[in-house]
Amino acid sequence: MSPGPPFPTRNSIACSYCGKSSTPVSRSLGLCLNCIRHEFKAVKALIHQSHRTSRLSYNLPPEPPKAEHGLACHLCVNECRLSEGQKSYCGLRSNEGNKLTGATANKGNLSWYYDPLPTNCVADWVCPGGTGSGYPDLAYRPGPEYGYKNLAVFYQACSFDCLFCQNWHHRLAATKEARTSPTELAAAIDDHTACICYFGGDPTPQLPHALSTSRLARSKNRGRILRICWETNGSMHPALLKRAVSISLQSGGCIKFDLKAWNENVHIALCGLSNKRTLENFAMVAEYINQRPTPPLLIASTLLVPGYIDEEEVSNIARFIASLNPNIPYTLLAFRPDFLMNDLPTTSRQQADCCLKAALDAGLQRVHVGNIHLLKNEQQVA
């Protein structure tokens, strides 16, 4: 088994490039936000080494394979091309005997459980399960759907490499054999299942499996409410995303994009990859909103990572969202120290309040702070 993440103490350190320690700096990067934003060329090699170290400890490729004559996978932004014996960036697939092996539309690497409604979903403050939005056509109750449950499907792989990952354990299972068929997963739906939510990891590397499961589940449950929802980093192929949008539109479900950062340099530092595909896909989904304004189809969230996701990042994300539709709900999530950034403090109330104001000032009309139980007063994190 691969080792778990290190657990450093939460002592303030200085940026390895500029030497300053005025903002929180995680040992996993060793770089401050200012240097990442404005000195990216100079610190790029340090960023890549951080992610290389992170991935190799879990037997995952340090960057997306790009073999000139390899087998191609087009499911996500990484566009892996695998030579004989190579593994995909997500860890799910390999080239064995000039054939792609691993997870397919018929075999998923996943786990699942029931989550009583209303649940702690980032959309619970606007979705049918948490509010009754769309009742009676798309919700079982005019308020929270007490007595019903969500089928939570956790896909054991991801197309990103977030150093702050809140569900980093998927790395331990990403390379294991995929076993679960859409038929087996759909069989978990019973009369009290009101919705399915695909998350992880991320559903992106196994989106064909999730789409197949969704079609089968809806076919077997015709005539009743069964919403299909997604929590994703938004890096999938646009053609697959359009299929997910269609299913969510018809079923009353929502698509929740985690917009992790606005500045591309910051996104690469935190997540290992560019955010261009994510932003393009988000804008594409926004074009469908008017087809079903209620309940909301598209929802955004951002994790407020201390020292790295500040008011500037949130303001720019919010302006982007508002330019598409100011009614798109936006959730700001308090950060719990985890994975390789577990040496950072928990989000402070001051940071949350400043980011909330920045999002509202940017023109968004529905902004919410989630995980408020994690927020700390300044004296508690000093």
C-alpha cells in the first residue's frame, strides 16, 4: 500500500523564493501566493517538483503521458497517450498489449453509500433535496426531503492533483481493478432514493460509466423523481459534459463545478493543471440555464484555502460567473487542513467574510458560505 500523506506541524514558514512569511505558506509548495502569481516562470520548476513528489508516492504518473504513437484517451483535458506499459494520469488505465485496460463504461472503480436528505451537499441550500425547489415535479416535498436519501457514488480517481485534496484517499484505490457494473450500481436505488450524486476523486475519468448508470437508473425508475447530480472539477471532454447536462436537465439534478482558482498560475500550483478547460465547460453549461431556471442547473463552489485563495481569486471567479448569469449560486467552502496542505490553518471568519463580500460586490446575487462550523476566529489561528 502507498504511504499516507505526511503530517507536518502547523508552523509558519517563509516562502522559499522571496523569503517572506506574511501569509500562510504550505511546506508542500514552499511558495507564497504572490510569487506564484507574479514570479511563475521563476518558481515553475519548484511547483512541478511538488506535484511530482506527491504523485510518485502513490505510483501515479508525474504528468499526463504523451507518447507520440501511444493509445489515446480523450475523456478529460489531460488527453493521455500511453505507450506499452504506461499508466494514465488518473491511474485508471494502462496500455497492455496495445490495448487500453482498466475502468470502462461497463466497469467502474468506485464505492457508494446512502446519504439521508437533506445532506451536506454544496448545493443543499438551493437544490430540491435541501429546499424542495421544483416541488412537486422535481422534489418529493415542498421543503427539505426528510425521509428520502441520496445515492452517493464516489469514483476512485481524479484528473487533477490538488495538494489540498479533501478526499485524497482515492489515490490508494485508483490503480485497483474496476469491478462495479452500471447494472449493479443502479440496483442500489430503492423507493426512498431521490437523487444520485457522482463525486470523488472526480467522476470525469469515469464519466461513460456514470452516464450509463444514469440512463439505466432512470429507465428502471420511470414515472417518479430521480435526480442526477454531479460534483466535478469540470475537466471532462465537452461532448461528455453535454450528455451529463441533458440528463441533469431532464431529471431535475444539478452540476456542481468546483472552481478552485481563477489565476491560471495559482491553479497550476494548487492542482497541477490549467483551469482553462474547466472555465470553458462552465461557460458552456451556463448556456442551458434558461431551459430550467428552477431548480438551478449550474452551481459553483470554491474552497477558501488560507494563504492561496484570497479575495482577489474569489472576486475574479465571481465576476466570471456573474458575466454568464448573476443568479448562478456560488458556495464558498471553509477549508479543513488535509493531505499535503494539512500544515495550513483552517479558514478564518475574516477570510470568509472578506471573500463573501468580494463575491457579492462582483455582482452575484446568491452566495453562501458552507462548512461554517470550521471557521475560526482570528485569535484562534494566530
